Amino acid sequence: MTVDYIIIGQGISGTWLSYYLLKENKKVAVLDKKDLQSASNVASGLINPVTGRRVVTTWMAEELLPFVWNEYTRAGTEMNESFISQKNILVFPPAPDLHNAFTDRMKEQNSYIQLPVLQREILMHYFNFPFDVFEITPCYVIEMQAFLSYYRKQLENENMLSDEVFDESMLVIKEDKVEYGNITAEKIIYANGIAASNSKYWKNLPFVQNKGQALIIEAGDLNKMYVYKFGHLTLIPFKDDLWWVGSSNELSFTTTEPTEDFKQKTISSLKSILKKNFTVKEHWSSLRPATVERRPFIGFHPLYKQIGILNGMGSKGCSLAPWFAKELAKNIISERPINPLANVKRFSRLLGVK
């Protein structure tokens, strides 16, 4: 079988890259072993323009927010589904310094922070909180599992997806093409998350394995028009009466599996926050493909022009993946430049260029 491009992985990055390349009338082969516990499948789907204890605006927020709204809306329309909704974050600062940081940022021009529309008395019916409440707007939630599942079905229907684990030992690199099993293509792109850190071509990149854990809880009478944030703990509307609650950002860990310690600490925190009963339904864990610089890896290997990468999105994959997938697709089709802060060629020395 001959295609234009092989894409490894059908997480959020591989999905959007195949989407944009197909828009350019290119033929793709996507290699992905279905894993409901992959980083993309267990992600919260939250897009938030404000981050950290310093309450700073996230990288590229002004460009990304309108872009992701348009792109997820368009993709949903094409699949007769809706995958994105605006759900602003209500922030409950747990300490005076964070309360003061939000107060100061709210006064700045073009701030994403405001006082909440929802009355304090209503919030007090559901939550315990010591300080004022702030609202971050706009924020979006992506129905990640549904989005990936629907798109996977489209790829399967067009015979563009192979449900298999990629085996790099089978990859043959030639001067102007690559071969993998019975597939011949111009290029191959690694969009397979943290697994790319084990590739002989990409292993020297400064990947960071960031473990995230989350609980899925049932808490039926909370207002699902909002996301609720209490310090490190975020409650995000999920399907039906369920909520995604997390997440940890663990850079040091002894197991990639869910831990009882996280579960019990999160339950304890929820009991101190919520005035209503809740039930834990599931406990998830996965490894995010983060980077030392907190900037993704986009582009082609400086020594092997046939081998590309779209990776390292970290916890911002819902917003960064579509943007940089489109940027990479335009680079492939028309040689449009890649943002130098994301271009993998910034690590040419690590990748073997002398």
C-alpha cells in the first residue's frame, strides 16, 4: 500500500494531523493500538487561558482561544456532533496570596478574570470556601473521548487506520521515502505521545514524563455549566452526572498505575470542599508527553528529512495539538515555517548534528 504519510498515534495530535492532511487531499495511514487509558483519552479536555500561582496568561492564549473554538466546532459539524462547549472556570482561592494574585490580575487590561455572574449565596449551598470567588472566561471543555472515538470510526471506515502497536524495528528509511511493513510513504510522523521518547530517532529530546491521575465521581446536583477549581483540584463536567476530578502533575513516581494515596487524598479534599455527597466511579492514570521547556516538538529530524514529530503537548494538548497540527501540515504541503519556539530543529545538536 502506498500513501503520502504514515502517522503514528491517534491521540489528540495524530487525530488533528490526519484531519488537516486529509483536507489537503493527502492519503494517510494511521497506526494506533486503541488504549482507553492513553493520555489523550483520560485528559480532562479543559482549555484554560490562565495558569499557575502567579495567575499568568498561558502561552499563545489570545490566538488559541478563537482558533480552537472554530476548529472543534467545524470538526463537530462535519461529524454531526458537538465536541466543544464554553464552561467558564469558577476559582476558589485556598490562600490569601492566591486570592490577592487573582484580584491584581483582574484589574489588568484585557484580563481573562472577572467577578462571577453566579451569586455567592448559590455557591455556598454547594461548596465550602474561605475567600472571594473569581471567574475565568472564556474557558472551553472538549469531549475528548467522544471526539477521538468518532474520528477513529471515520478513519476505520476509510481503511486508513491500523489497530496495531508501532514497531520501530520494522521501519526502513530510504533516501526519498519510508517503508513500514507493506506501507510505503513519503514521510512518517511520530504523534505517539510519551512512546516517542523511546525512539532511536527522538530519544535524546528533553521529554518529561508527567504522570497525571484523576477520579471520575458522581455528584448529580452540581451546576454543569461551570468548571470548579480549588487550588490544585479541578472539577470538570463529564458525561451524564459524572465529573472528572484531578489532576496530579507527578514528575517522580514509582508506578504508572493509579495509586491509593492519590485517591484517598483527593477524596479527603473533596469532602472538605463539597457540601453534597459524591461517589467515586473510576480512577484513571496516564503519562503525559511533556517537555523541559514546556514547548512542544514540531517538525522534521535534522538528519532524516523523512521522519517528523508532533509531540510534547503536555497538559495543553487540547489547544496546542490542533494549532501545531495545522502548522505542521502547512509546512509539509507548502513549506510554511514552523514557530521557532516549537520547531524540533532547536535541538539539532541533541539529535546528532555536529
